[in-house]
Amino acid sequence: MLIMTLLGLGLTTGLHGSGCVPADLNGDEVVDGEDLGLLLANWAGTNPQFDINEDGVIDGEDLGILLASWGPSRIQSGVFPGSWINGASCSSEPDIQVHRYNDDFWILRQSLCTNFEAPFIYLLFGQDKVLMQDTGAGGIDISGAVYDVIDSWLQANGKESIELIVSHSHGHGDHVAGDGQFQGQPDTTVVGLNSSSVASFFGVRDWPEQIVEYDLGDRIIDVIPIPGHQSAHVALYDRRTGILFTGDTLYPGRLYISNFSQYTTSIQRLVEFTTDKPTCHVLGTHIEMSNTPGDDYPFGATHHPDEHPIQLGREHLVELYEALLAMGSNPVYEVHDDFIIYPLGAMASTDGCCDRPTTVFEFKRLHRRRMELERQARSRQR
Ligand SMILES: [Zn+2]
């Protein structure tokens, strides 16, 4: 029943009317003769509902994708909570919300009460390794929470130990602050922060063009370099759940872009990579918007009433890519229903502002300075 609900959502968001497997044209969780019949009935047409690779025509390429995904969907589904801890009650909310999406995929959300960035942290279990993406914004016992999840997974799977790989969506402070809690721990490897460390760990020889596979043991993760927000940014694609992890590059909030042309190329890389793959959810690392389309919380807010869900879909990736292309060489601030394009440093010429930051670090430094000045002004008034 839940799956039908999810498929229904897919329908309303325009994903070929079929949930997350593009070639499953009638959405019945199996790619078979019925889907082939639908494709052939629309052959050489342009109906986007049957245009699997979204290139404007239903042709042999779509047939190829359909045949390659023939058979029952092998995607493992899971559930999201109705809402996340959102800073509404700091006396009662835990420092970290630990959520089981399914047996082998866990989602952790750091409390807004501990840090306004409130990042998400992901744990993907294979047979030999568990991959942890990011370590949070600091000030919390993240390793305690993570090793607890690992212990319960080991018990459920009758295993003695598993290797923990701590890697990062990117190198910004709000995603790496807990690294020290893992360094030197048994069965634990912490991947370095700059692009060359990330590239050498995952075996990327041609950064950022090359996409590589990383095997957790019967679970392949595709590692996709996507610089633009930050130079060492990577996306992960989990073939088992069909989830694309986009870090700070795409999430329901302000997408700070440090290098616009790199960022656009990275989004193009993600669009192309996912063209022929099931993309059930797109998961970033923050929520900064409410359920009201286009509405973001003030920067630094520690309470998020009526928060937007963390999960986006491939249609958002495509919407973002088309918006970036339309901007061409003139990047501008642009509010969409479910994300906000925020090119750093690029807006001085359009809005006449004098101190537009050019990096995320600078943005946050300027913000802190403004907050401090406001605080001083308030205390002078008293
Ligand atoms: Zn971040």
C-alpha cells in the first residue's frame, strides 16, 4: 500500500508516471511486455510519459533502456519519518534523531538546538563495509550514535565486525566536525577532505570527469565528483535503494554556488548519469525551506516550523539544470518552489550590493559579523 502511495507521488511529479524506475511505464514494479507494448504504441512520438531518457523522442534508445531493466524492480524501498526534529522544543528533542529507512540504510539528523546547520548524516551498510557520509557540525556525540547503529546491525546480521568508512559529501566544517571522534578507532577509516584525498581513496584518476564504483560488499555505490559548491564535493548513487546523495549541491534550501561553471557542469553530470537509472529519491544534507513553496527560514534560524521534507526527486535535478542553463554566463539569485539558486559573488552587478560574499566561508563570516552587530545594537538599546 505504501509503495502505491509512493508511486502516486511519482505520478504527480511527472516521473514517467512510474515511481523511480524509468522503464516501468505502467508503474507495476516490473518491466515487462506491458511496458514494451506501451513504448511501441507510442513509437516515434513525443509523449513525455513514455520518453524514458527524456530526449524528446521515443526511439531505440528508450527501447535499449527498457530491455536493460527487464524484469522485477530490484530496488529496496524504505520509509521516511513524518517529520524530523526541528528545534521546536530543545528541552525534549534529542541531539541526534536516528531513523531507520530500511534494515541497511539509516539516516541521522543533527538537532537544530545543537547547531543551526542541522545537517543530515547517512549510513549505508554492505556486507563488508558501512559507508558513513559526513560527521556533522560538531558539539554532539556522533560516534556514540553511529557505533550504536552499527552494533545493532551486527547483532541483526550475526556478524562480529564491519569496517566503517567515514567519507564526506564535501569538506565544509558543518559536515566534517565530528571526524576526530572516528580517527584512530578500530575498523574505521576516515577519508581526507581535499579533492586529491577523495580522488585517491575512491580511485578517481580523472577528477572531476570520472565516475567510479565503490563496493561495500554486495552493494555498489557510484561516486560522482561534483565540484561547484566546494572543490572536493562528491555525489553518491546507491544502486540498491536508487537514492542519489547530493550533499550541499542540491537540497531543499539555499544552494550556495562558489564556482558557477563548475557547478553547472556537475549538475549536468548528475542529470546524464541518472538518465537511465532508477532515481527514487535525491537526498541532500540540509533543510532550509518550509512546506510553503519558495519560502526559506532566515539564515541561522534554530527553529524550522513546518519543514519541507528532506527528499527531492530527479525532476528537481532536471529543473535545476534547466534553470542554470537559462542563466548562461549571468548567474542570478533565483527562488524555486523547492530550492533556491544562490550564486555567491555573482550578484553584485545585478543588485548593486557592495559586500556580496564570494565563498560559503565568507558568507558565513559576514553573517556572523552582522549578527554580532545586531546583538550589540540591541544591548545598547537596553
Ligand atoms: Zn552544509
